[in-house]
Amino acid sequence: MEAFFSFSCFFLMPVYGFLFCFYFIKLIKKLIKGQNDTNVEASVMTIMFILIIWSISYTVAIGN
């Protein structure tokens, strides 16, 4: 199980960051256009943010 968490933290962190940035830009574009239907973008950004913070926390905890 620890190998899965290490894999997730080390190799998938760029994917989490890319998806977070992609949906952040998509959210900004929708807000500039005046569209208020931003539920999908906000949900994905929240999930990616939680995964990024969790990965950083796990890496720090394992390092100590």
C-alpha cells in the first residue's frame, strides 16, 4: 500500500498540477465570458487541490 502512495505522490503530482491549472484557466475564461455554470470546473479544482495537498503532506510525513 505504501508503494501506491509513493507512486501517487511522486509520479502523479505533475498530472494533478496540470489538471488543476487547466481547469483554473477554463474557469477564468467562463467567468470572463459571463457564464455562471462553473460547477464542473470548481469541483475538479477542489479534488485536484486536495490531492496535491495530500501528496505534499504524505511526502513530508514519510521524509521525517
